Amino acid sequence: AQKVTQAQTEISVVEKEDVTLDCVYETRDTTYYLFWYKQPPSGELVFLIRRNSFDEQNEISGRYSWNFQKSTSSFNFTITASQVVDSAVYFCALMAGGGADGLTFGKGTHLIIQP
Amino acid sequence: DGGITQSPKYLFRKEGQNVTLSCEQNLNHDAMYWYRQDPGQGLRLIYYSQIVNDFQKGDIAEGYSVSREKKESFPLTVTSAQKNPTAFYLCASTETGILGDQPQHFGDGTRLSIL
């Protein structure tokens, strides 16, 4: 069985601070995929990044960066110079076992960026 | 524009009543999914379908039913057997349901409440 743990229920920072959202996953599959989604107050889920288990390169996209470490089963997400528009709930998700049965989501981290 | 359309945005159910949530996609995706989100929780998989006329139960299928008569449509019925239906329901689709490397695209969701 797969499991995703986002230990941080809520994080509040002041605008322009850097913030890291933690994600720890569990799976017995050797091939799997990790995702991050953003859920703004409007409710829709916005895809941010996909990473497969064979690619441990970190990725940077503008103010966003992701650190994938198989040794610790973690896929952490950092926002640099946070902005109020970054306020949302962020979900980490795992797809394994060929992807047939959908995504396993963490419970999400509610990020609040204060002006 | 291509995307996933869920309707209605808000839905109210009376005791003992079945209600159907609509999900339509024009992305030509093979796989479609239904998730349920409760406050402070991640998304949990209800049902999924990888191909027309075929669908599988997810983690919390009891009290729900689906059909997949057309590739672009995957309606979810919340039956009277579902004793706690109040939640936010999200529909998703993905290009290839078995490879696991494609992100799922989500609709804007339907918020279901009990009268």
C-alpha cells in the first residue's frame, strides 16, 4: 500500500520569506511518480510538478524548487520569496503500481502568506 | 479550451435521495477518476475508469455508483446508502491511465451538502 505524509498542517509566513513544505512517501514499488498540486481557495487543483522515481535531479521553476531524495523518501517543495498569491493548500501525491488506481494524496499543507 | 467540466458547482441532497454529479472532459483522455475531499483531509479515491464501459472501485466506493458509457463522461451518483455525503467532490482525467507518468487534470469540483 502507498502512503503520503505531509506533517505540516498549516504554515504561516510573512511575504518574501522562503518556505519549505515537507512530503514523505511510502511505497514498495520501484517505479513510481510523485506530484505536487496547489489548491487555491476556489477549490480546483492545479498541477505543479511530476517526478519519476528514477530521476533524483532537483528542479527549479521560477520561485519554486523541489528536492527529491529517495534515501529519505522525501519530496520537499520550497517557495522562495513567497507572495500572497502563493496562499493555498498544497498537496503531495504518489502514483505507483502502474498508476492504475489513481493518486494517493497527503492531507495537504495550508500555506498562509501574510502581507 | 480543453478541460474538465463539473456540474453543478453546489448541490443539496435531501435524506433518502440519490443525486448525480456530472463530469465531462474534452481532453480525449482515456482514464477518469472521482475523488472526495473532506475538510482538512486529502483526496480519497472513490471510483476510476481506464476505458469506456469499465470502472473499478477505489478506497471509499461504498454508497456511490458510476457509469462510463462515453469516453468524455463519467457521472457519479451519490446514493442514499452514503450516510455522510457532505464533501467536496473532484473529478479528474489523465491521458494514459496505466503509465502513471501523466499528471491528472482536475475539474473545479462540486460541493455537496445535506439539507
